[in-house]
Amino acid sequence: LLTHDAALLVRAVRRGAQEMSVGTEGIRADGAFCQHGNRWYSGGYGVSFTFDMAQLVYLFSGSELAFATGRVEVLLHHVLDGQRRMGYRGYLDYNSVGREISRPGALKKRELAFGISLLARTEGIPRREELCRFRDELTRGIADTSADGTVFYPSISFLSHRACGRYIGVRGLTAGQLDAEVCNSEGVLCVNMSYGSRVCLMARGDEYHDIN
């Protein structure tokens, strides 16, 4: 943009679009998000990914640089079929944030709410009603009953259940699946997060807030 190099901008946008795809690093087929190998990070790196990509989707909508609908739908799969069902009333399941559990405010991230708000405002965005409900849950703590139900994520051995004003998240651990890491002086006390069979129970949403 600063050098008025349109060709370079197009290449950069196309490279960004490649990240909105299903694979082993990043978005999984079931909507989970993994980083640093087979580690569940929907509430960590996945939030940063949503925050960054939502800004680009919003910025380029309606222009010749707009992302293909199929790419945006993959992002929305991660957001609405993954992140939306991995928390309650604006707070993330503590299992989903990895070593970021060491950080203050790790379970209620403003950047996620900002990203979802931008997606909900994007021209021609698919699944807008679901995005608006998710936005309201993140910003106002209003339980999104359309997300109620039971979902199992095989790639991360995780089961999410939302019903009757309650959230239950159950995490297992299977062969080849990695868990909490120690990095950047974070996660040094996360040893128990590697055992599997962890349960997250929420009715208010803030039960584990600043558990660090």
C-alpha cells in the first residue's frame, strides 16, 4: 500500500487466503484449531488468527481483493462450529488456551469479540445471524442458545455440551496428541493439563477467570 505496488498487494492477499484452509496446522476439519504440532489452541493462536483474518475479510469485502466465499466459509467453520462452542457467556474453555492460561484475562479476549463484530458487519458474509449471536454472547454475556447441543471434536479428543444454561467441556488425551507447552516463560505450571480427562463446568462463564 505504501509503495503503491498493486501486484505485491495481490500476492500478499492471495498468500493470506491460503491460511483459510483445512490442514494439520491451523484449522482442522472438525473446526478445531491446532498450533505447534498437534496442540489444541482454539482459544490461543486460534483467537489471534480470527482477529487478524477478520480484519482482512472486512477490509477487502466488496472490492476486487475480496476473499473467495469458500475461503471465508472455512474461517467461519473455525469460528462458529469451533470457537463458539468452546466457551460460554463470553469466556473460553480453559482447556482451549494452552500455555496462555498463564496470562491475565486469558479466558475473556477482547480481540475475539472485535474480530467477530467485524465479521458480522462484513458485506455479504455467510451465516451473519450466527455471527451476531456469537458477538452478543462475547460482548454482553448473553448465552447463545442456538449453539446449544453436544459436539465432539475427534482431532482434539474434546466434547462440548451446552444446554439448560450450563456448559460442560470434557477433554481426553489420545496417542500422538500434544498438550500444554512451556514457551516464553509461560505454561511452567501446566503439567496437569497434559494428563487428559479434564472437565470444564460453567454456568456464569467466569468460573475460571484469571485462574492463572
